[in-house]
Amino acid sequence: MKKLLVFVVGPTAIGKTSTAIDLATHFNTEIISCDSRQFYKEMNIGTAKPSPNEIKKIKHHLVGNISVNKNYNISEFINDSDIILKSILDEKDIAILVGGSGLYIESLIFGIDQIPEVSIDLRNKLNNDLKNNGIKFMQDWLRKLDPEILDKIDAKNPRRVIRALEICITSKKKYSQIINKNKKKPKYDFLCIGLDCNRKELYEIINKRVDNMILNGLVDEVKSLYKFRESNALNTIGYKEIFEYLEGKDSLEKCVEKIKVNSRRYAKRQLTWFRSKSYIKWFKKPKVEEIVNYIKINQ
């Protein structure tokens, strides 16, 4: 029986965490997070991390493993994941990986070429450029350096755009050439499970999740992180909108609505990206038994 990585992917709020836990329970294994927002220990409510009870039930890796004032890039994620996977697969036949960050997932499967170290001065300069000129300016700059990469990253996510600019400028190469996954064979035997439902239902789930985040204390969580507001990690949906409220730029009601709108748009972009990948097997509102059978057939 071959050692197998099982990825659970899909748009935000679709139910990836609960499905991954059910699969890990069935196969008596552990979970690695491939969610680039859940890496940060201070970001809990706004990232919909697994609950303490869920983490107690199944061992999770790379959840809350670094602080928001630290940088954590794809190369570090791959190195950490490879070490953890060796440990899991030494004892188990299957490891479960879950998340909605497509670039992290695909980079772990296919690997990436060596990414150069980026200077703090360059990172600070690009963050200042973003603050002073806005995201469109940064997107246009990246388009001149590497037009192909805009189809491979979430170009509306400032962190992704800045990271791509960092690498293009530092390496003097196109980031899309450095990633260059299509010419590589998978590093692991893997299956990729995609979760989906109809668009109206998904949007209702997203709206409800945002309301629950507010009820569960998202505003207080963001307030506690205000001193770190310039961090790349916090320039993300659910946090940047509440920062606007805390700075008096808009009412809480309007900022909450912005979170819902931005989350729905993000889900749409995630689905567009994942649906372009032929290796994903899609399940609509599946019973876990369906996925378990699919895994067993292909193991």
C-alpha cells in the first residue's frame, strides 16, 4: 500500500476543516494546515482556525506556529511540511492536508525552485509603495515585470502581489518562471479532494460565518493586534476592514458588510483557480463515506 497525501481544498467556509477531521479520524492520521492565514498564532477568530476541541481530537500541524510580526514564506512552509510529513508517513499510510491557499498546496506537491532571500529594506519599500499608491499601482508594476504571474496568484491580495514583486526584483527573473511547476513531477503520491456547493448556498454560509465571527469577538481580536497593523499577515480579509472601523473610517455595520463582500469575492477567485486544476476530484456536499471510498479505491 503506497503512502498517500490527501489534500482537502475548496473555497472559504465550505467545510474543509470538518471534512479533514472526519477523514483524519477514519484513517487514524494527522492534519497539516496549508492555510496561509492560520499559520499565525494571534489570528484565531478571523481565520476560522480549528477549535481547541477539534485540535484536541486530531493532531494539527502548522496552525498557530508563528507570530504575526514574523515573516513566513513558501520555502519555509515546504521545508516544515516535508519534515512533518516524513514523521507522519513513517507511521501512517495517509496524511491529510487542508487549506484554501492554492499556491502553498501546489508548491508542496510539485516543489519550487530556490527563492532568493529578500531584504527587509525592499519589503519595507514595497509596503510603503502599497500604502501610498494603492493595490492597482502594485498590480500594474507586477504586470510589467511578470504578466503571467497574475493568473497564478490572488492578484487582489496585497501580500501575494508584494511577495511576487519582491522575488522578481531580487532575482531579476519572472516569479512565474521560478515557480515553474508544470515541468516537475509530483514529489508525493497524492489525491486532491475539492469541496463545492451551489453559489447561493456558499454565499449564505459565508455571510453567516462572518456574523458569527463578530459575535465571537472578532473586533476585540483585531483591536488587540492594532499595534501590528502594518504586518503583511494582517493585511487580509476580516482584519483590514475592522482596522478601518477602529480608525473611524467607517461604521462597524459597513465594515462587516465589506468583510462579507470581500469574502464572497475571495471564494469566487479560489473556485476559479482550483477549477483550473485537472487533478482535483470534486464532491458536492459529500458524505464522508463517499470520499473515504474514493481514497481507498485510489490508494
